[in-house]
Amino acid sequence: MLRFVGREVEPAGPLVVGIYRDDEVDRTHPLVAALADLTRGPRRRRLLLRGLDQRDVASFVTLEAGAEPPPELVAAVHQQTDGNPFFVTEVVRLLAGQGRLHTAAGGAGVLAAGLPEGVRDVVAARLARLSRPCQCVLEVAAVVGRDFELRVLQPATGLPADRLLALLEEAESARVVGAVPEALGRWRFAHALVREVLYEGLPAARRVALHGRAGEALEAVHAGDPGPHLAELAHHYVAAAPDGQVARAVRVAAQAGRRALDLLAWEEAGSLFERGLAALELDERPDQRQRCDLLLGIGEARMAAGDVPAARAAYQRAAELARAIGAPEALARAGLGLGLVVPGGAVDPVEVELLEEAREALAGMESPLRARVLARLARALTFSAQAGRRLALSAEAVAMARRLGDDATLAAVLFDRHMAVWGADPPATSEERLAMATEVVALAERLGDRAMALRGRGLRGVDLLEMGDLAGFDADLAAAERTARELRQLDYTWQLPLARAARAAMTGDFDDAEELAARALATGRRAGDGAVEIFHAGVVVSLNLMRGRIGEELEVARGAAARFPAMPVFRATLAAALASAGHFDEARFEVHQLVAHDMAALPRNPGWRASLAVLAVACHYIRQKEASARIHELLLPYASRTIASGRFGSFHFGPVSFHLGLLALTLGRAEEAAGRFAHAAQLAERMRSRPMVALSREGQARALIVLGRPDDRRQAVTLLDAAATTARQIGIHGLVERAQMLRAVALRPAPSVWPAGLSSREVEVLRLIAEGRSNRAIAEALFISPNTVLHHVSSIFAKTGVANRAEAAAYAIRQGLTG
């Protein structure tokens, strides 16, 4: 009939479409010969319909859900269905009914809640056409996996090879399985859902027994090299554990977890350790040391994957167990694991308690573990007031590691000592810290420990920034980014973009800085890492300082100070923002709280100098001379450095000499201030920090105007012109306006004696009154507080005998003071 239709109606031109299921037509079916005839000729075509690709699946889910689905969910649906339109439809409708189409979590275990009834019925009908022996073979294959090898399937089924091949041929003819191309002796289920139906249909007891047989067959086949197959073995042996083979399941799961850690497969490692722990619970008298080791493995894997809450929970459970069974080494490992993530600006009491316990338990020992515990305890105390103790502990740890000759331990304790001495060190040890970080990187690279090399580069990058070596910082940041991509550790997916944001802010690329910081914050939040909030806030503070907008972001400063009370740098930022915004009483209160009792609120930690630098800005605004003198004394030893802190330098506040210049101006030491600002501009130019170059030139010009000598004023004009040009290029509009006003002041003559006994500063204020400027505008132009302006205005009125601003302006014109 088909041949007749094809031959007789073709000249008439109608389009005839015929469809058939190729999995129901074998080579002996009469349709095969008919198809050969029907598709012969130029106007006849045979189309093989393939499954939907991922883009098609995404479009279908979008139509069904009314919104674009997460990529993870699309990939999972496609993987489970192979794009079969019917299967896709059924699975998507199932997920929609479960409310899982809008979340990425929907992709994890897409069929965890069971198969759609329609899929189960269709697949079951196809399987029912097979002989019962063939179905039995496929049930064993379903336990083995989506892909299965003949050499594993044969011992698992117990069938002779020729009989097994015959049954596989039956399944292959029905398009239930197919040979994997270019993989001899390997087959694959045509659809993942076919395997799911077979596996789901097995009674639980038979499933347990088949997993045991599959695991034994797999272990025998790969006895010579079990490593690459440990995860698969663990899967089968854990599933078979209810049959009484608990010890075997736990042993293999632990081995597989360790191998996954070595391969940087963090999520898989955590899952394997957790499955081993679940198997151990089946034992009537589980080995508590094994349980402790598995918990430590879970903690290590989850911490590396960036799941800090899960890691901490595992480590704390391991510590409790270690105490109960008297295992000091396990207790130490739990404490060391907790400290892999540095809490931003706070002491972790749980970590310190565990490490103190471990130190006592290991007392008198000369071992790598004790050296690591001493160093980690020193680092855990970084944000405490115990500066002397952390220096002593870390020094003891380094000396012990060097005596032991253990490079891995030496790298670890040097890293911790670097953190412990940061902020507590005298200025002479800046080079020592750089040398420590460099040694950490060298040791780690020699050992092949890429994670430690990455962490060492993070420290060294900050040291290089502090010393003004931008090229070295850039090289380390680029190397860190390459390593982070290889390691796939989640916390670096936000740390390194934040470092890029801080660098962009430093060089004046403000839009890039904002975009990078926002992306990093979103990534860190998705990862559930609370530390991102602190370091993002640090980048925002740096950005606002560079843009000259610290007062405009007052609510941001209030929020950061409230959220992170253990970080004094944010309290100092709030003080500077309040002063810049004209809230002088509040600013004075904040400054007083920070400087009271010889600055007891500013502990010597990595953020100490950053806090002093921002506090210097606040003191300059409110003319707090006593505090300025003390801050000047504390910052002076670091005059040749820049202010850098945080992970990969996420806190960056420019050259120390810039802040010393502000303090010198506040203290009335204009000559010193001019020199400090000149040095700051040179260092900023070397680091290509355009904002700090412009701000430093403005500061130097202010100091020269105060000095008032003719050459000084001419130089001030040149500096202000350069500062305004740079500020205009990078968008610091407030600096452009200030430079224009200061330029007018610098160009006016400065006679040695002013009328009515007016001082030079009062003449500057009077000129600006004559221009119609408010007290606030005068304060911004002269970089003094509005209260100081008010004092000068009162003095001018008294000396000149005028009653109001209009009379003062008229007096300035009569005396020729406005030219």
C-alpha cells in the first residue's frame, strides 16, 4: 500500500508524511525494505527525529514555569530524559507539581521524589515485551549503573558469557540498551529513566543483595588499580551494608572520600564520608574512632567546598567525640579544621577552646601536629588583645617546624605566624612578613600544595601593596586567579573579584570597582559565606574614600559600624562620615570613644593601621588636635608604607604619608604637611593610584597656601590645576570644585599686614563671604569645620565693626580684598 501511494500520487504533488517508531522495527520487519523504496528519489526524504537539546528543554520549561529556569535544573532534566519529548513533558509536570521548577535545588536529585506515573507506565510496557531472563539481566545492570561492563555484569549475574550476550542482544534489539561506541564490552541504557524504572521496581532486599554482588564483581575486576573506581565501589558497598557488611562499606567509603579530596572533588568527598557515616550507624557497636575520622573528613570536605556551617557542625561533633574517647590528635585536627576560615575581625571562642585543649593534651611533644596547633592558636588570637602571647606562640611553632625539617608543617605555621604578627609587629618587620609569605608560597609550590600556595599569595599580595609594589601584587593576583579556577574552591569566587574591585578603586576606575564588588557580594551570598559582607564593606569604604564621597554614604557607614562592632575600622569610618556630613557632635563622640584610654578600642591586629588612617580623616575634619598628635605618633613609623589589609588587599586607604599630612595640617605644621603630601603623591604615582595622586596634590597645595610664600602659592596653583585635571578625568567632582576655589585663594596677593588686624585665614574667609558663599561652602573650600568658619566670621565682624555678611562683603570690596 505504501509503495503504491508513493509511486502513484507523487506526480500529483501532495505532501505525504508517514511516521513510525524505529525501536519497534527490527531488521526482519517488512517495513525496512519498504522504507528503502520509499526514500529513493530526489523528492523523498527520511528524517530521524532526535531528542531535544538543552536549549529546547530550557524553552519548554520556561513555557511551563512562566520564567527562565535555573541552568542546573535544565541540565538535570536533560540528563535524566535524554531529551525525549514525552519524558521531558512528564518530568517537568512532576517538578511543577512539586514546586521545584524555579530553584536550582530542583536540579539536585531531579527524580528524588519518584518517577512520573506516565513515564513508569510507558517504560514498563516496553520492558514487558522482553523475556523474563532478559529482564533479570537488565535489573542487575540497573544496579551496576547507567553504563555497565560485560566483565562486571557477568559475575554479578552468574551467567555464562554466551548466554549473557544473547540476552543483551535481545535488549539491544528492543532499543533498551546500546553498545557504547569505541568502548569494547560496555553498554548503556538508552534512557536514564529506563534504568530508573528497573531499579525502582526491585524489592529492597533484592536491591541490597545485588549491590553487594555488583561491588564484589567490580572490586575483582579492578583489583590491580582500584583507585579510579573507589567511589563506585563505595556506592555499592554502602547500599549493601544492611546485609551485614558494615565494616567493608565504611572502609571503602573513607578511602573513596580521601581520594576525592586529593582530586579536589569536594562535594563528592563530603557525600562519600557522609555515606560512610550512615553505614557505620548500622553497626550495633560502631567504632567511635572511625566515626570521629569520618566526621573530620566531612568537615574538611565541606570547608573546602565553602559550606562553612556544615563544616563547623562536623568539626564540633568530631571534637565532642574526641574528648569522649580521649583522642588528643583528633581533637587537634578538629581545632585546626575550624581555623581554616579566618573569622573577619572576631575571635572564634569555639576554635580557641579546642586549640587550648589540644595544646594542653600535646604538651611536651615535639611534633608537626603540636607545631601546627601552637601556630593556629596564635592566629586564632589575632583579633584579641593578647598580642604578646600570639607572637610568642607563633615564634615557638616556627622554631619547632624548622627543627623537625617538615616543609608542609613549616608552610602552615609560617602562614599562621604571618597572620598573628600582622598589626602587632613593629615597622621593621614589614619585610619579615613579606619574606614569610614568600617562603610559604615557595614551600607550597615545591610540595605541590596548590591550596596553600594560593593562601600564601593572598598574604604576599597585601604585603606587596603595603610596600607599594603594584606590579608584584598584580602578578600574585593573576597567579591566584589561575590556581583558584583549578581548585574550584567556592570562597575564592568572591575573594578575588573583591580584590580586583579594590584595585580598580585604587586606580580610579570607579564604575568597574562598583560592578566587581556587587558581583562578588552576590556570589558570596549565594555561597552562604558571611565573611563576604565584611570584606565587601571594606571595599565600599575604600571606594568612597577614593571618590571623596565618604560623607555622602553616611547610612552605609552607620550600617557597617552596627553590623560589625568588632571591626573598629568601621567605627572610624562612621566618625569620618559624620564629620564630613557636618554632624560634628556625633563625630566627636565617636572619635572620643575610639581614642579613650590610649586607644584601647583599637587592638593591634591586621586592621589597626587602617583604623588609624580613617580616624586621621575624622580628626582633621573636627580639628581634634590631641587625638591627631597621638595618631601621628603611632603612624609615623609606617611613613614609607601604604595602608592595606583584608584578603588580597580588599581594604586599601592609600599612602600613610597622606594621612600624616592631614594630621600635620590639623596640628598647624604646614611645612611638614607639604612634605608628607608630596611624598604621598610620589608613592601614589608609582602605584598608578590616580585618586590618591589628586588628593595628595590638593593636600600639598593647601599646606603651601597656609605657608603663604610667593613661590609656595605659585606651586600651589600648579598642583591644584593638576589635581583638578585628574579629578575631572576620573569623576571626583567635589575635588574639582575645591581646587577651583583654592586656586582663586592662591592667586590673591598676600600682604604682610592685613587691615583691621585680620589674619591671613580671616582674609580668606572674608573673600569667600564676599563671593556669597555659605559657612558650609567656606568650610569645604578651606577644608575646615563649619564651627571653625563660624569662629572666624565672628572675629571678622568684631575686628571690622560690621554687623552682617552684606556689610562684610562691602568692607572687603572697599579694602581691595576681593581681587
